[in-house]
Amino acid sequence: MSDDKVRRASVGLGRWARVLGRGAQRSDKVELYSCFSRDPEKRAKFAEEFGVPHQASSYENLLADEAVEGVVVTTPNDTHKDVIIQALRAGKAVYTDKPIAHTMEDAGEIARAAAAAGVPFAVGHSARRLGGHRAMKQWIDDGRLGRVSLAEANFSNERGLELTTDTWRFFADKSPGGALIQLGVHHADNLQYLLGPVAAVSSHARKLYTKAEVPDAIMSILEFESGPLGYLGTGWASPGVYQLRLQGTEANLFYDLDFNNWDESHLADSKSTLVSQAYRQSVRPPVEIPHTDMFREQLDEFALAIRGEAKIEVGALEAIRALAVVHAALESSARHGTAVEIAPMVDKAGAIT
Amino acid sequence: MSDDKVRRASVGLGRWARVLGRGAQRSDKVELYSCFSRDPEKRAKFAEEFGVPHQASSYENLLADEAVEGVVVTTPNDTHKDVIIQALRAGKAVYTDKPIAHTMEDAGEIARAAAAAGVPFAVGHSARRLGGHRAMKQWIDDGRLGRVSLAEANFSNERGLELTTDTWRFFADKSPGGALIQLGVHHADNLQYLLGPVAAVSSHARKLYTKAEVPDAIMSILEFESGPLGYLGTGWASPGVYQLRLQGTEANLFYDLDFNNWDESHLADSKSTLVSQAYRQSVRPPVEIPHTDMFREQLDEFALAIRGEAKIEVGALEAIRALAVVHAALESSARHGTAVEIAPMVDKAGAIT
């Protein structure tokens, strides 16, 4: 990569833009060049906090700026389609926060637009880059787990107890699935990263204690094409949990991350534990976790891809597979847990074409 | 209770009879008075190891001995019905290892015979007596968890990889459900002890790596009548796992037991960890686990009940509710995860009449 940094623009300047902004500040490959939000005050505040030299007065103006090489989208889920496609059509590479969109239809349109534009398109399923998940993948690839039979994951926090109508996350049409599309979708990607594509999902979703329109307790069983069974638990009505466990014929692995360090991704590994357990043993010695910085690395990859020096790890297809788990779960829940197949949903979204 | 110990007889003198024999040796309420196995050598060995004064030459002779007050049944699951009903009809109190039987039909017949006999009948779902589970129940009852939304449990070990045709556990007609009826049924009771009756079960069962006829990987979602969702994972193809987690609006609890200390139940609590996590906190301070001895306590309770000085905690109804989770799971798995209701199965077994 040449010395000049990739000039990126941020659109949607809420909490997550700031988390990614801090990730970009830790990078030597990316420059925060421009930004846009409908709210001029938010815009000015963001530009000041991150020393962004340009504030676009409209999204059209931001996209018209030829210096902008990539757009980082952190607008609400239900706006992704329009915001992303507009950028792609302007020839800009796009990085969007997960999920790729709130519906499979929107996700399919985005995937087709990205393919047509022929520019890098990345979706922020950063969690698979956590050191613990990278180590787990290595153990699987090295055969140290033997053959995996059960995989269990949980991502929960207390957000559902605090939601008000001021946020789009409150509403079922903007964020269908509640905790599942906001938190669980991370593990939908992690589990498929580790064990390959999910074939079908059986699920029950409940709105128990939240005032929002969306479920705050969702449990799903994932049938993997490769044979194992997966469990995905996600809640929005308890203290924070982030765990993933794998049970294999040779060993088990247990991963536990302190959720409160999620936003500061360069610290996340140091606030995690990964332990192993060998056949016939009960001791669980710690496994060394490689140091990662998921947000910085994902933004670096995006920058390098723009310059043709890297491949995007999580693009439209991977993101559609993660979103399909969410929508298959909601459909299954409406059908009393009956397994819903993933492949037709992925095919229909057109990602594989 | 008077000074003289309750005279119990053991039938079925395999590994589990010896585990319970050691539990009885720690008791001051029970005397190992007689024993029977079809195999005279096994009988003599058991009598010698535990200093049992009488060895019955037939089961009929054992039951004809008026000095015998209670029979402890540890024969294979599929023989429970005949062995138990014969003892009940002879007017003996019966303690049987879990599950109550291998089929709902047999369980129902046993329940009706126990009700007709009017003598104490206990089923060895001892796990709920573990200190960790007792503490969790106390937290729920005290309101310290707030309202529970998610409960996750896993009980797994490597047994399925080692099964041969020499053992009844190998065969689907003798032990339907494999790991689920042998291990998972414990958590089916624990979870209902903690959260009340299960309304319905969605499940997927797989025979992945075992040579036996039965599944070695089973995942189930339990819908509780009280609202929460439960997950029950159980495997027979990995190193041992025994865990139960509860997520509530005020706190989470995480329980982990070293499976290798299961048999020596007076040591189990000291090889367990229970930690809590409060709202908005990421630290997980340990919770003190009360000291228990599940096998001894269950046998003591049985002895006291024979003398009219205690109530049986786990009788036919509780055991049928646990077994119903197993059979509902197997039926659900055959129906692609569609939820199967528990109440009709429990009613049909006749336990509530």
C-alpha cells in the first residue's frame, strides 16, 4: 500500500460511528476525510472529535466528492439499502455495520448492487476477528478438537429493558427480531465462520420484559450442513453475556468475553478467557488468545481492498447467511419451532448468483 | 427416627448400585440389609464390598423377606417397570434410579402401582440436590435474579464413543434418546425444579459419532409455563460438561460442576463453581455453595419417609415430567423441531390422577 491513507467518509454519526472512528484512529491506513448526518450539530461534533476536515452538507455532496474512496455506513438498519446503494452507484466502496439490512429483500438488493458496482463491499461482522474466535478456528483447522458435535453461543445484554420510542431499535418494522438481529446476528456469523453454512433453524422468540415491540429472549437450534448442532441464545433482559463453546471428540473449548469491553476492541482480547478441556480430563487449562483489534483490522482490510491489496473477508454472501439465520428463526418461531431451511432464503436474496 | 436403621435391599448390582452403596455407607439412617442380582458372583462381590448380611437367591425371596423395608432399584431402564411393580405389590417402599422408566407407558404403570401401594416411592433425580442448584433456587425464591428470561443447561460426556453391544445403553429400544435419557434427563428435572413445569419442547437429535443405535448429540428448547425459555444440550461424544446458567433481569448465575466428581457426591460441591453477575456489571463474584451430599441425602429421605418422618421430594410426578421432556424431544426431532406439548403426555401417563 502506498503511503497516502485511504480517504473514508462516515455517514450516520451516532454511537457506533464513534466506536468505528476510534478504531480508525488506531489505524495507519485510513483517514477520516469527510462525514455526513442530517443533524448539522451531530456533524460538527463528530468532525471536531475526530478531526475530520470535511463536513458534507448533503449525502449527495459527500458522494460527489471525488476524493472520497470509501463510505462507512452506520445509519439505522432499515436505511441501509438506500444509503448503501446510493454510494455504490456513485462508485464508492462501502463498509456497512451489521446486519447488512433489516430484511432479506433489502439484503438481496444490496448484494446485487455491490456485484454490479464491482467495488469492495464489506459488512461489519467484526466479532469473528476476536482473538478467541481466531484461536477456536485454528483448533478446528488443526484437528485438535476432533469432530465437533455441539456448539453453543450466547450474546445478551440489558438493552431491551431500557429501550424507548426515541430509538429505531424499539420498532419491529425497523429492527425485526430485536436482540437477535442486534446481538445474535454476530454469533450467526461466528458459528458459520467456525462450522460452515447453517442448513436450517428451529427457534422460539419471546417478548418477555421489554417495552419495545421486539423480542427480548430468543433461542435457536442451528443444523449445520457439516453435521453438528448449534445453539444460539440471545437476550435483551439480563446483564451482559458473550460466550461460545465447542464440544469435540478430542477436546472442548470455552470462550467468555467481558461484554463491557466490546467497544474498545483493542482491549477485548485481554478481557476474554479461552480454556480447553481434553478427552477424559476435567482440568481446563487456558489457551493463549492472539491479540486482535477487530474494528481496526476490519477497517484496515477495507482500506487495503480499495487499493487492491486485500480481499474482503465478510462480504454480501456471508452477511446474508448471517441475516438468513435471523429471519429463519423468526419464521420458525411463528411456526412453533418447525425447522426453516436457510438455502432457499439465501438463494432468493440472490447472493450466490 | 428411632435408633434402628432402615433395612434396605439393592437389586441390580452394577456400577450405580456401588455408587449408591457408598452413599448409604455415609448415612446413619440406612442399613444395607440384602441384595440380589441374577449373577451369583456379582451378588457375592457386592455383599462382600458393602458388608451386606443377606444375599437373596431370587428376587422373589428378597421381596418375601419381611425384614426388608425398602428396595433400591438400579437395574437397566427397560426393566424398571417389572422390578418396581413387583416390589410395590409386595408392600415394599421403592427407590429407583433415574429415569423412572424408558417409556412413558411404563412410567405411567409404575406411577399407578405406587399410588395403589400407598408406600413411599422415590426416583433418583439427585442432581437437583447439588449445592449449586439449591443456591440457584434460593436466589430465584428470594427475587435476587429478578425475572428469569433464559436458562441454559448442558450435561455431556464421552460415553457414546465407548459404547459396545455388551451394554443395554447401546440399544434404542432399551434406552431411547441415548445421551438425553441418561444425562439430559437430570437437567430436565433440574430446570423444572428451578422454573416450574415445561409446556413444550422443540428438539433436534443426531447420531453423529457413536456406534450405538442412539443419539449422541441432542439440543432442545424448552418453553416453560411460567414464561422463560430453556435450552438443554446433551452430548455423548466430548469431554465431560455439566453446566447450568440463569439470566434474570437483576442478575445472572453461572454454575459449573466438575463431572469427574459426580459419583462421589459428598465431594461434588467442592469441585463446583457458582458465580453471579449483577445488572450493568461485568465482574462475576463467587457465590457460596452450601455443602450437600446428593446420594446420601436422597437415600436418607427415602429411609425417613419409610418411617413417616419425611416427604419424598422427587416422586412419580416429577420423574414423569422429566421423562416427558425426553420423549417430547424425540418426537419433536422426528417432526423437524416442531414443538411437542408436555401436558398431554404427563396426563396420559396418568400421574396426575
